[in-house]
Amino acid sequence: MIIVTGATGRLGARIVDRLLERVPADTVGVSVRDVAKAAHLAERGVRVRAGDFTDRAELDHALQGADQVLVVSPSIRDPREFVRATRAGLDAAVRSGARRVLYTSHQMASPSSSFTPGRNHAESEAYLAERASAHGVAWTSLRHGFYAGAFELFVPAALRSGELRLPADGPVSWTAHDDLAEAAAAVLTEHRELSGATSPLVGPELLDFADVARIVSEQTGSPVERVVVDDDAWKAEAVDGGMPESVAEFTLGMFRASRAGENAVTDPALQTLIGRAATPARTVLAGILSWALPVSRHR
């Protein structure tokens, strides 16, 4: 049985959908915090069990009978809580008796990353390698590119103001959630015994936010200007606008990392896994504009 944690989240839900296109539902299990949110999966024949990373017994039950476990990294910004939760999930996956444990990491995984999650993922990869080796379990770390869905955080406001006001940045190989979900499903079902950390699973082109502003202007017919804002000034604006200070500081890490060149990576690995061209960032932008533009015009 293939078991996926976090299967009602933005990435996990997509992975399960792609799996169900490839294998019978009764060979797929999910571990979720709220089983009610996975009722639609249970109706399709997927095994749904509660599995909170804070409850060892519950998590062990959720992963029981696994042949492969995909631990989707939790969406937790606090570094200490992220590490604690991730280790709990990885420990449970190794304990389950699965022959292989997979983990959704990041292409910036490095102890020296300017982005906190990059350092966190590097620590999690090292922990998984140690634990898996000690128990004779194969492991794979899927090093994801930066999610193009992050445009949703910035583009709607830019449409309203005509300005994309953000800190200085650098080129990023923005990557679509759907592509990464398809890649995970391929690895889980096509006997692709990728060992250790993968090559970067990233989108096909490098774009900075000046490029994003240009593409948005082209796609909408309304000019959006890229305005570079000092880090401290942007953080103050973000907090004044209602963003928690911790989230603003977290977000700044993305810009620091990109201007240090940590995201300036392209690689064919994602295309190879999914057997087609990866989704361009401008396609993701068009999808966001399809709902954000009417809202901005209404306001």
C-alpha cells in the first residue's frame, strides 16, 4: 500500500489524485488530521485514517501496512515546530515497516541556505538518511522547486495598485504544484528507485519579479510596475497591512535566497519524470489572473 501524509493539503491532495489515475484506490492510504476532510477519498475506496504528527500511536495506526510512505512536509513556519513535526512523521514512516520512505523537500535544501525552510529541509534529509540507514529502509527526498502558487501572495495586490512592491530578488525556477504531484505519483508507481536526494525538480525557466510584472502587464493589458522596496521598509509595510511579523520575516528569507542565486537552477529531472514539458510559470500566472483580475476590477 502507498500511504501519503497530509493528503488534504494543497500538494498532498494533488498527489493522491494523480495516484488514483494510476493505481486502484484500495492500494492507496492517506494519513490526515481531519478525516472528515478526506471523506471524498474514502468514498472512492481509499483507506483514510487519522494521523496527527503529535500523536505517535495514532500516526503508527495511520501508516500501518505501508509498502511506501510519502511524508509531505508540514506547512509550519516555526523552525522548531517544523523540525519536531517532520521528525515525528519520518520516524513513524520508518517504523511502519515500509520498504521505502519518501519526503517532499526543497531544491534549496542546504545548511547554509538564506531561507529558513532550506536549512530545515537539509536537516530533515540528514535525519531521514540516518534513520533509514539504521533500519535498512530505502529513502528518497524529492527536492521541489519553489511553488509558483506563491504568486497568489503578491499578484492580486499588484493588480489593485499597479505596482509590484517587493524586496530585491533574483531569478527563480518557479514550479507548478500539479507537475510536482505528477512527478511524485510517477516515482511511487513506476518503480523508479531514486535513491537519496533527487536532482532539483524545477520549472523550465528562470523569472524574477521584474519578469513577473512584465508578464502580468502583457496578460492583462494593464501596466504593472516592479518597484524594489528596502527589506525593512517592505517588512514594515507588510506588518502594517496585517501580516504577522514572523510571517513577514519568513517571507523575506525567500527574497534573500533568490538574490543570493539559490533559486537560479534549471534541470531536466522534472520533465523526465512526468514525460512532458513542465508547466511554464506564465501559465500558472494566467490561472491566478483568471480569478484575481475580476476581483481587483470589482474593487
